Amino acid sequence: MVAAQVIPVGVFGPLVGRLGDIYDRRYFIMAGNMFGLIGCVMGATAQSVNVAIGGGIFIGVASACQQLAWSGLGEMVPRKYRSVALGISSCAVRRQVHSVLSWVSRALSSL
């Protein structure tokens, strides 16, 4: 069940990266967001393990598509400020994950 999210990243990551270079990254990032939404809804409403695994596959494909955001950010920001922009973006992602995890732990501890 855990590999359902990791395997699509390994399979589709190089493919999405190459196709994103050829066509346009924004379409793949938007498609990745849609795949992520579908995967989260499938995982949250799953009544069986097979549906939860299918949701994990959608989330894995979304992760492969959303990795294009790093290269897109590197292209949008001037070279002089690129390292600062990538650092701020990385810290913002970590901060969001940390705040969500702390909220979940507080909610579970109050039960």
C-alpha cells in the first residue's frame, strides 16, 4: 500500500519532466493538482483497500507532476535571487507540513 505512492513517482517522474520541457510545465502542474485532488478524495472516501491503493496511485502521479514546480520557480526568478527563492519555498512547504502535523497531533490528543 505504501509503494502505491512511490512507484508512480519513479515511473512518471522522468516522463513528466521531459514532456514538461517540450510542451509546457504549467499544464503538467495543473494536471498534477487535479490528480492529487482525485487521489485525496478517493483515499478519504475509500471503503476498501483497493480503492485506497488506487487513491495512492493518483497521489503518486500528482507528486511526479508537482516536482516540476521547482524547475519552474528556478526559471521565473532571476539568477541572483534564485537560491533565496528556492530556500523560502522549501521552508514554506516544511512549515505547512509541520503546522498540519501539529494540528492533527493536538486534535488526537484531545480525544
